[in-house]
Amino acid sequence: MRSRSNSGVRLDHYMRMVYRTILNNADPVTGLFASTLSGCTDHAWVRDNVYALHSVWSLALAYKKHTDFDEDRAKVYELEQVDKM
């Protein structure tokens, strides 16, 4: 079994950060991120959603460039499906 390169380990770290900070806060039905302002929790701001999905999309591109294992290809597919929300 081959060991992962340093860049693969860093990508996994970024993947955990994206899940913890962005994808866990998305609405499961719409995929939108609610406003963090008090009193406006039922609104979703386009700007915030675009910025959040840009980070997910850039992580998908980084994984696509660095696909050594099948699990990396699966992560690319999963991240690309999030972008299509």
C-alpha cells in the first residue's frame, strides 16, 4: 500500500475543515446557508452562498488535480455534486 503524499494529507485536512465549517451549516433541502444576523435567520444571502460554494469548488479542483487513489476520485465526485445544488 502506498502512503499518501504531504499534499494529499493537507487536502484531507482542508476537506475536514470545509465539512465542519461550511457543509454542516447548509440547509439539507435547499443547500443554502442561512444568514448569521440575529432576526434574519430565515433569509439566505446570495453573496454568502457564492463565497461558501467557491471554497467547495476550489477544493474539488484541487482534489481533481491530485487524484492518486480511488477514494480521492470519490471525494471529487462528492464535492462536485455539492456544487450542483
